[in-house]
Amino acid sequence: MPKQPSPAEKAGKPNPASTASIEAWTERVITEREVSKSRARQLRWVAGELALVRNHEEFPFREASGAADLLEPGPITAYLDLAARGELRRRAKAGDARATSASMRIRADCLKILGEHAGILVAVADRPGLPELRETVDGPSRSQLRDYLAKRAEHVGAPAARVRLFALIGVELDTGARVGELAALTLEDLADDLSTLRIIRRPQARTVSEAVHDTVKLSDGTRAALKAWLEVRETLVQPLHGTAKALWVSVMPNHAGRLNVEGEAIRRPPGMPLMPRGMQRAYTRAVVEANMALAGSPGWIPLPVRFEQLRRAVTERQQHDDHDENPEDQEQG
């Protein structure tokens, strides 16, 4: 495939990626695109591998010096092949040295970003897809997630939205509550020591089943995440002079859905109760972040991104555990 000229080259200007090293080009991309800290780490990791691969005996494009040369189809294909085989590891890995699908997806995405900024189309035809999600979240994955939640909750200076999101996931894993049931929680539903949470279960078929008051024991990871969230929440609701009783509140101003006399959208301040729709969006963001952070961990199974999928997985697990603990059920089965 012939090399496609970049927009700069079409305008008669040299492509800046042609003369810059891959490391220098990566730093430029990070600065100019204002990427997140996690993406910046990933980009620097890929750039480090691209700089390293030129010295590998099986890499046939040793003359590729600038970033633009390394981002051409030939060098990219050779690089990804060596990376997939585990040939570019700086530290030895016990067992299978081959790269995980998650790490190969990160490489492909970072190459695309580095190329796009230089006007170079980087197409990885066999980019690994996301693994198929399982219906349930198994024990090892739940333990990993709880440890992850606890560590993130203890991080000083973590964004308020992140602290809330991880506390929300922890509560969901412990309770299997519907999103409306979670949105209805108040501070009074929490035990003083955060050991338990009271939930009003509201079945969808209300004409058949009455609402049920349920008290659920909270795990250590969820308690740690909730403790961090309550401290953040206190700061958010202070300007409201104690009028907010909801456990989950907004962390940023948002639209109230009404206009003032000037025809401008009315903004609700932070600290207002979080609505079910906003909670579902918050949950999805949290799951995506957790799945990315834990990808490749031994035994980790990605969580489903839809709230209802996780709720059903949790309730199915709880029903299974209850059945296992009841010998009469087993005998009757």
C-alpha cells in the first residue's frame, strides 16, 4: 500500500511526525490532545515498545527512524506480531508470555491515536474484540472488584464522581437492588457503622407483591467505598443547609428541565438527589473504568455495562447461594 500524504504534506509542509522520534511525537500528542492520565500512560508504554522494537533481531524495518515511518503498515504489523508473542517484555513473566487480548486492544487504540494526530491512517485489521460477557459475576471476580473498590475509595483526592461510582457498584454487588430502589435510599437507611443497609424492595408487579423491607449486610470493600463517599457527599450538600437526605446526590450542576423568565435553562446545584437515569449513566462509566483497570488480571471476568444485567447476575448468585445453604431445598430437588 503506497504511503498516504498527511494534510501537512498535501499543503506542502513536512509532516512533523516524520522528523520526530516516536517518544517525542507521543509527548506532543499527549499535550495537544489533552488525553487522560491513564491514556497518557498507555501511549508512553506503546511508544517505549516502538522504540525498543527497532533493536529486535526479527524486526525488519530498522531504518524506520521517525514516528511517521514507524506508524506505517509494515512496521506496525511487525511490531504487533512481536508484542503479541511477548517478545517486547521488559520483565520476565511466569507461564504463558503471550500478550493478553486486552493489552493488544490498548496497543491498537494507541497506535490509531498516534497516527491520527499525524494524519496517518493506522488500521489494525485483527484488533481483538471485547470478550463475550458471562451472565453471572463469579466469586473471584467479585473479590477482585471489592479489593479494587476499597483501594480506589482510599485514594486521597479522587474525583467526587469516581468515589460515588465505586460506592454505588459496591452497594449493588451486595444488594442486587433495582436502580429505582438505589435512587430511593436515604442516609437513614445506613447503619451508623455502615455495617448494614435497609432497602425497600419494590417488585415491578406491585398488584401481586407488596414492597418488602430488607436489611443487607455490607462487605468491607463497600463499607470503605461508602465511608469515602459520605465524606465527599458532606461537602457537596453543605451549601444546601442539610436539606438533602438522599444517599446518592449529584456531583456537578445539571439541568432542572425548566426555563427561567429569561428563557434560560435552570441549573440545579450539586448535592441534589441523583435520579435513576443519571445513576444508570454513572454506573456504566464506573463499570467501563473498572473493566479497563482490571483487564488481564488472573480470573477477571468483565462486568456487564448495563445496570440491569449486573443486578440479575447478583440476584441469581444470591438465589444460588441460598439454595446451597438450605439442605431441605437440595433434598427436595
